[in-house]
Amino acid sequence: MQRYSGFSLVKHALSHHENWQRHWRNPVPKKEYDVIIVGGGGHGLATAYYLAKQHGITNVAVIEKGWLGGGNTARNTTIVRSNYLWDESAALYEHSMKLWEGLSQDLNYNVMFSQRGVLNLGHTLQDMRDIQRRVHANRLNGIDGEVVTPEQIKEIEPALDTSERARYPILGASWQPRGGVARHDAVAWGFARGADARGVDLLQQTEVTGFKIVDGKVVGVHTNRGDIGARTVGCVTAGNSGVLAKMAGFQLPVESHPLQALVSEPLKPILNTVTMSNHVHGYISQSDKGDLVIGAGIDGYLGYGQRGSFSVVEHTLQAIIEMFPMFSRVRMNRQWGGIVDTTPDACPIISKTPVQGLFFNCGWGTGGFKATPGSGNVFAWTLAHGQAHPIAAAFSIDRFRTGALIDEHGAAGVAH
Amino acid sequence: MFHIYCPYCAEYREEEEFHPKGQAHIARPADPTASSDDAWGDYLFFRDNPRGVHHELWVHAVGCRKFFNITRDTRSYAILETYRMGEQPGVTAETATLAERDIERRTSDTATIQGVPS
Ligand SMILES: Cc1cc2nc3c(=O)[nH]c(=O)nc-3n(C[C@H](O)[C@H](O)[C@H](O)COP(=O)(O)OP(=O)(O)OC[C@H]3O[C@@H](n4cnc5c(N)ncnc54)[C@H](O)[C@@H]3O)c2cc1C
Ligand SMILES: [Zn+2]
């Protein structure tokens, strides 16, 4: 792998930047691998990277039906935070946060992780009680967080309407300074490049159409490019996980919904941080390019069409104008949707399944981008050991039968 | 934006008047206290979530406030029929034709429809 540095930039300038290597190979599928990862989004690529890097398992294929990182990874609003309420989820997201903090160095790839802080606004007394409870829980778990007043919010984000004139006046917020945003494509590409360099085959334009199962054990997958063998298969297919589970003969406690986002025309820097509000239901940040990045809510119906309803867009922009009246005349540039895999408790599923050797990592729903490195890290461990990583253990499918749900609707309500 | 025919009001109304309520025709275990954890978990949480024809429950929330069912394709979003509570669907995954489902025209998950040369 060609390493990136200031020096290499200067060196390549001398040859007019015409000799940079490709990021990864485009290999022909082998007959058999030790591990197959289905789904080349951020989570699948991170899984492959850590399998190779930390567990020395390099005979691995990532099978992606489209292009790398073209699913929800490319469609999300890139909010990263770890201020979840319950111990189990706090551990998972904070594990991820720690990896984010060293990720660009580790990957030798600039993922543009920017810890500009995340505000979660409260507009009602109940919001404020929930926020206080969550911030206290976070601090007990060693996660940074503060409850801030409208005056402090005004200092952090002057463009926000913190006055009492607002229809839903802001009473306070939780503030996680270590939260922020990252460049979604770079995350997928960085993990892909690192995995490829260690021998992982990245098979794009390859769709898994079924599983080969013998005596209750997985022995490979069917694809549109022929059958490929493996005794361990990890499915990291987000919105399509229910479809994959059905191919393997079981159901998941997952529903696939459209989730939309939109970006405005580029503006001069106006937002310092990430602002989210569960109550008026919108969230916003500004990209380095200058566009306002705005996230919507999910459509309540099932949908695989990667587009949602106009009414959701309308409600979202109402919420943004409620928080930032000065944006009322900003023009929107683009709008799109992804398919998010929601679970009843708003927590992911990282789990073995009724089929031996077949594991699923899904159910990240509306908020899994922030978990990309952590999810890949614990899932790689799980695949390498054939049993759940200690942090992942609580996220088994079994919880929907034992009743040990991890209800994060409070922390994840809107939420990303 | 959906234009939904409410089988009770017998009129087409805009999507905003309705709320989707999840998979239809889920039978509650007859004797909940006797049901196993597995059966109860299945009933509460596990869903078909099909990529294709789906029978789902909706409520005409700001209209007549009645619940009813819709058969819809989750790829094209085409509504194939609406029918009252207690009735069975007239269209299913097996019987719906491609034209009805409107797949060619409206599917937008490009990765799948483009197909893939090997
Ligand atoms: C609009 C929107 C905004 C969001 N905002 C945030 C946010 O601000 N913060 C946050 O933390 N999260 C956010 N999320 C959620 C986040 O995007 C996802 O949880 C996360 O990116 C999931 O990553 P993944 O790698 O699991 O899935 P994906 O990136 O979707 O990857 C799954 C891959 O599997 C492939 N696949 C599916 N079926 C098959 C098959 N049969 N064979 C081969 N390949 C297959 C797909 O093509 C896809 O590339 C948002 C999501 C959306 C849609
Ligand atoms: Zn009605």
C-alpha cells in the first residue's frame, strides 16, 4: 500500500499527480474464503479491516451488490456521538468514539473526523429531565457531557433561536464536545484500502442471492457470479438484512424504512456544531463544503425504494426553520433516501443466528454511522472467535425472546 | 406522496391523513400466559419485512379513524388494493403481476435493477 503523507504529496506533485496507485484491486472471486462478509458498506469494510489487522484473518471477501459504501454509508448525515443512555449501548458507541479519535492515523487516510460537538436540544420539562438523566448516566460511564443553559447554547451556536419568542422555546441541551461529524465516503474508502492492502478481496457488483446451508451449517453463498464457499459468513446489509435472513430461512426483529436527508446550496461558515432536536424533530450541521446537511425522520411504512414521502421533507424543514429562522430563504440543492433497518428497541443486532457459522450485524437503523469503526471492530472479534465480543454480547437476537431489550428510544428518538 | 383509498370513507385521501401501523394479519397467541417466550417474542417483534408485496395495517388517523389494510409493493410503493379489517387480501406476492406492481417504472434501488455483468 502506498502511504500518504505530506512528503508523498510533494513527490507526486513533481509527476503532476499522475502516478498515484489505485486504492484497491478489482479481484476475480476465489472458490473459497475463510470468511465472507456480505455488504460493502462502512460496517462491512471495517469488519474486514479489523479481521485482517487484528486477527490475522486475511483470506476474506467482502461481497457488495453495488459499489463500496453506496448504501446508507453514502446517504447519512454523518453525526458521530456516544452519549447513549444505557450501559450496554454507551459501551458500544464509546468504544467506537475512541476508535474514531485515532482513525485517520490508523488508516493512513483522512476521514475528516471533526469533533465540533453535538447539541441535543430540550424544549419541554420532560425533555430536560431526560437530558439530565442521560448526561448523568454518560458521566458515570466516563463519557463527556454537560447540561447547558440557553445562554450557553447561544455562545456555542449563535445562529440558533434561543429566545422565548420561539414556538417551542429552547430550555437547555445536552452538549457532547467530543461528538461531531466525519466524511462518510472517506470512512468507507479508508477501511476498504486498508483491508485490500492486507489481502482482503473486495468484490463489487456481486449480489448474494442465497446461502448454501448443509445440516444447519453455512458452507457458502450463491451470487450472480457463481457460488463462493466459506464456513463463516457475516451479513452486514443494513436495510436489506430482512431479505438476507429470509434467504437463510429465518426472520429478524427488523423493519426497513425510508430515511431521507437533504443538503442546501453551499453557504459561508455559519454553523459551529451539530444541532439535534427530538422535539421539533430535525437535525443539522454544515459540511466543509458549506452546504447545510439536514436529516429527516423515517417514513412509518416499509420501503426499499431509497426515497420517502414529501410530507416528511416538509416537516423536517419546518423544524429547521423553527430552530434557525434565518435559514428560511436558503435553497435546497439535493434530497435522497436510504433504507434503514430499525429494531423495536432502537439498538443494533450483533449476533449469531439459527444457522451455524452465519452471523448478522444489522439493525443500526437511523444511527449506525457513528458506530462504524466500533461495530466492525467487535464484529470482527465475534467472527474470529465464533462467539460474541463482550461488548456485543448484549446485542444478541435472543434479547427479543428473553425480553432483555436495551431501550434507546430516549437517546435515539430522532436520532443519529 | 400516497393517494390512499379508505375502504370506509370510500374516497381517495392524501397520505398525511393516514398512519402506517405495521404488518397486517398477525395473530395474537390465543392464550398469552401459556405461550412460550419464543412464540411471544415472535408475535411481538419478528416481522416479514418483505422486499416486494406486503400486507400492512393503516389507520385513517385524521379521517374516520378506522383501521384497514393495504397491499403494497415495498419496492415501487405501488398500492395494489385496500380492504377492510377482517377481510383477506385479494392480491398476494404469488398473484400480483409485474405490471400491477409497477416495478420497471418506479423501482429506484439502482444497484439491483441495473443487473450485473460477471
Ligand atoms: C438519511 C440518513 C441519515 C443518517 N444519518 C445518520 C447520522 O447522522 N449518524 C449516524 O450515526 N447514522 C446515520 N444514519 C444511519 C447510518 O447511515 C447507517 O446506520 C450506517 O451507515 C449503516 O452502515 P452499513 O455499512 O451497515 O450499511 P450500508 O452502508 O447500507 O451497507 C450495506 C451494503 O450491503 C449491500 N447489500 C445489500 N444486500 C446485498 C446482497 N444481497 N448482496 C451483496 N450486497 C448487498 C448494499 O448494497 C450496501 O452497500 C443515517 C442513515 C440515513 C439513510
Ligand atoms: Zn376513512
